[in-house]
Amino acid sequence: MGNTFWMAFGASSLAALVTATGIYAIRHFEGWGRKYSIYFVCFAAGVLISVSFLHIVPKSLEMNASAPAYLLIGFLLLHLLNRFVTVFVCERNPDSHYGIGLIPMFGIGLHSFIDGFVYSVTFTVSIFTGTVAAIGMVLHEFPEGIITYLLLLRGGFREKTALVLALLAASLSTPLGMLVSYPFISAIDPPLLGSMLSLSAGALIYVGATHLLPQAEKEKAKYSFLALGAGILVAVAIVLSH
């Protein structure tokens, strides 16, 4: 149990570090960050979608026969969260920092906090399940840090203020979510854990398929499809090696 906790905490802390690296990159190497962050998006999408279908969903089915229903619920919950944030932003004045900066920041912060729950769930199931989920999750934190920081700047915040808010919302919230959720998740029985694993899979599929992939299609980077394919191949190799 101790090893499980430290693995989950280490992975969530790594995610926070990668987010902070994304913020640092866009602050000091803006051209590089804008040009190459899309490849992290594509690779992460390939990993998240593949490991969800090839390992996390089958594993949740082994633990709970009702896993498909929880898979759908997890997908829909993330969709509703995204719709809520989008509608709230659209109803605000687009020139106001409340619309462009703060509201998306809170949405990203909540999403990152939920990511912490996913680390707790997947590593409690097994070290391997947590590891394959963490690979894609950690990689998508890099562009998420960039996006959060840029949105706050566009909202009119000073650079130092945007830096602090981005770190709090997109970076530190992930290990915080893991620390808050782990004591409860580590104590539940396998069938309930299976349902929570399936909820996590639904959330991961949503992030990969409806959040990351549309960004890749919008950017139309030259090698984006290769990055997506590389993510899929890495995920397949990891699952088959297990």
C-alpha cells in the first residue's frame, strides 16, 4: 500500500512538474512552445485513447460487470463539465478577464484536480494500470500549462500574476487531488474500485478524443498524424509487453 501511494504521488507530482515546464517554455521560448506543443497533444491523445480501450476498460470489466455504464457516465460527466465552462465563458464579455482568463482557469483547475483522482484510482488497481494511464496524462499536461498561461495573459493579467495563477490551477491542483482522494479510494472494495476505474476510463477517453484530437485537427501541424500514431504504437507496445 505504501508503494502504491508513493507511485501515485510521484506520478501526480511529475504531472505538476511537466505543467510547470510548459508554462516556463511559453514564457521564455514562446515561438518553440507554440510550434511544438501540438505534437505533445497528438502523442498524448494516442496514448490516452489506446491504453483506455486496450487495458483500462478491460481491467474495469474484470472487476465490475457494470463497468460499461460507468464508462458512459465518466464520459458524460466530463462532457457536461466542459459544456458548463464553455457556456459560462460565452455568456461573459469576451474582452473581460473574467471571460477569457479566470473562468477557463477554474475549469482547467477542476479538470487537473480530477486528474489527481484518476492517479489514485489507477495506481490503487495496480502499478501497471497507473503507469500506462500516467504516460498519456503526464504528456498532455505540457500543452495544458501553455494554454492556461496564455489565456490568463489574454485576459489582461500581468505576467507574474498569470504565472502564479497558472501554477496553482493547472499544476499544483493535480497532486492535491491525488492527496485528497487517495485515503478514500485505497480503502474501497474491488467492485467499487472497478466502477471508479471505468469512470476514469470514460474521462480519459473524453480528454483524448474530444479535447486533444480536435486541437490537433485545428492546428494541422505537418507531422501531427505521425505523433498520434507514435502515441498509439507506444501504448500498444506497453500493453502487449505486460
